[in-house]
Amino acid sequence: MRSLKKIATTFFLFFSLVAVAQGQPKKVIADKIAGIVGDKIILYSDIRNSLADIVRQGQEVPPNAECMLMEQAIISKMLMLQAQKDSLPVTDEEVEADLDNRIRTYINQFGSQEALEEVAGKTIYQIKDDARESVKEQKLAQAMQRKIVDNVRITPIEVKAYFDKIPKDSLPFYESELEIGQIILYPKASRDLEQYIVGEMNNYKKQIENKVSDFCRLAKQVSEDPGSKDRCGQYQINRAEKTWDPVFLSTAFRLKEGDISSPVKSKFGFHIIQLVQRNGDDAIVRHILRIPPVTEEEINQSKRKLDTIRSRLIAGTIGFNEAGSKYSDDEAAKYSGPFITGRDGSTFVTIDQLDKEMVAMLGKMSVGEFSQPTAFESEQGKKGVRIVYLKSRTEPHRMNLKDDYSRISNFALEEKKGQTLDKWIKNKLPTYYVMVEPGTAEECPQLKKFDGETKSF
């Protein structure tokens, strides 16, 4: 049987917004009951559509995938029903926010709202209506799962015991990893240069309104947003999405369809924005971005400021985390700290995750050193100045307690949470009416523990 730890970490990935798959016009699925938990039914179509989601998302299909998904579905129903009994709070606002996020993800995958609706054979509102109850059930199950495992803790003795269980010839090999912090300043352009850019943006607006040019052509020619210029500066946005600059968002939603804004300044630069289409809190917009150039003098001013901060760091009168929070213009530093995070969310990264300029800097640094203030260019083409702190560097090695304690501790904690969930399910199972379609348990050995548990709860 696949461990419940694995089930806990994969369940909510597999059971995503199945309404899209259910809208496929060529779907031929016998829609019969595969199982019952309490007063909740599990349909074969749910299982097979979830399997189709896995394939469509390019994920590897595990052996006996339908059996695994059926097991996950039963566990989810149990968690959801217990959450209802315990009156765990899940608001309509949380459900709607989740639905909106899922819809945006699918729109990004298919390229546009129209493409999504064509594939699904339904409007966005129909897709959301079809998925709403399922999403609420998922969120209740998630809330119950958190309640069960959130207080699970791990001790150093348990971490060592976990590590000692791993066969020595199965210990993973890790490349050299680094912990790197950076404090970034983005120099501001002079007032005169900003006014010059505003004048050019006003000229673009006049050209479009007078039909001398069109928005698409100008966006491709002059916009400095590499993420949108090739598609005429177009984005799909939502009023509640926090990743958008608030000035950009509020300006876009004040426009009428077809209107073009006056130049507005965001944290990225200056924009003119056109509202193409709006549907409630969703909108399609186009924009042209211009970034006022900074001169050598502004860059040198930022270097001098960072040099003062570096002196304080070396003297120990301020800590790196405090300095990053207080002085860095990097937004991530304000929330998650000034250290670069890797793909797994940890502060350990490999060389291939860093930009070339930083790699060159690190080649000349020792652990514990702070770099000199150095000019660089962000992925968005924005000029900045930074100091880099090399906190640690590991050599290529096999997993061991000295170098990888934090990582091993996380693995051990996840296993303990899985065991805790496993124990909860085992204890609660006799209190629920659970029915598995006859014959299914023979095909799926992991379902035998559910077969015959027919006590009323």
C-alpha cells in the first residue's frame, strides 16, 4: 500500500478542478458509483477524470493509479465529513478565491479565457458552479488534515533514528549548495528623465487615439516588458490578485472598455494601459511599459549607500536579516528574508539557479564574506546595485546529519505527520459507513481495509 504520507502530499494535486475534464465533448465514461463514505458518493467518472488531469498536466502516471486515486478519494471524504462534525471554518470567500486561482491557472495553460471555455464546452461561470461543491469539500478535508498534523513535532533523537533507517547505499548525493543573501537597491532615475518618458508615453497615446498607429504595433516596438510585448502587451488580470502592482491594477479597473489611461507610475516604471474587456473582477488589458534609464551618478549614489551598510555589517552593528528588511528594495526580502530560496523553498541553492554575474562574484568570495557593492541588471531589465553575502557553501556529498540536518529533519517530520494521519484514519474508520463497489477491493489491495466497514457514524 502506498504510504499515507505520500497520499497526504499528493492528494490535493491530483484532485484539481475536474470540471474542465468533465466538459470534454468526447468523454465516454460510465458514470456509476465506485464507493460511498457516509452520505457522500464517489463516481468512477471522478476517478478517471482525475487520472486524465494527471496525464494532461504532464505528470508521471504511477502504477495502479486508479486504485491510488480511489483510496485518496475515500480518505478525503472521511476528512471532509469529520471537518463538518468538528465545525471547522471554511468560508464562501475562501472557496471563491480558490476557484478564481484555479480558473486563472487554467487560463494561463490554455492561453485565454475563450480557449478554456471552448475546451470545456462551458462558460467560466458554469465551470466554477460545477466545481464549487468539490472545492469546498477539498478545503474542508485540507482543514481537517491540518488539525490532525499541525501539532506534530520532531526531536533530534527521532531525526537521527530516521536517518539511521535509510540504507547507506540509498543515501542521496547532493551537489555543492550555497546559502546566499543579497541586499538590493534600485537607483531612481532623475526627475528630468522621468518627465521625458512621460512625454513619450503621452505621444504614444495620441498616436493610438488618432489612429496614426495601433496599440499592438507600438507595444511590440517600444514596450520594455519582455513578458508581454510579443503578444501586444496583453495580460489577463483579476482585481483580487495580489501579485499585480496596486497602481497598475486600480488604473486598469477604472477604465472603460477601449479606453487608454494617461501615463501612470508603478514599481516597474511608467505604463499606458488599455482596457480590452472586462467581466466583473476579471479583465483583459494591454499595456506599454517604459523604464526611465538611470545614469552612472545614480548608480554611484546607491553604491555609496550600500558601502555604508556593508561597513555596518562587517562591524557587527547590524545583522544581515535586519539590514535586508530595512534597506533592500527587493520585495521578497520584506516578506521571506534577504536569502535566495531554491526550488524546494529552502535557502540552499545550487550554482545553476543563480545568474552569471553572481556566480562570478561568488567564485572570488569565502564563506562569511560580503561582496563590494556591484551593479547588475534584473531579469526584468531593471538596473540595480547589490551586496552579496555568502553564508555557507557545502561540498558535493552524500546525505549526512552534519551537512543536511535541516533537510533530514523535514523528511522525518513529514513521515511522522503521515504516521499520525494513518493512525487517525485507522481509529476513525470504524465510525464511518464506507462502501467500496464489489470487486474493486480484489483489484486494489489497498482498498481492502475499507471493504466491509459499514458501521453508521
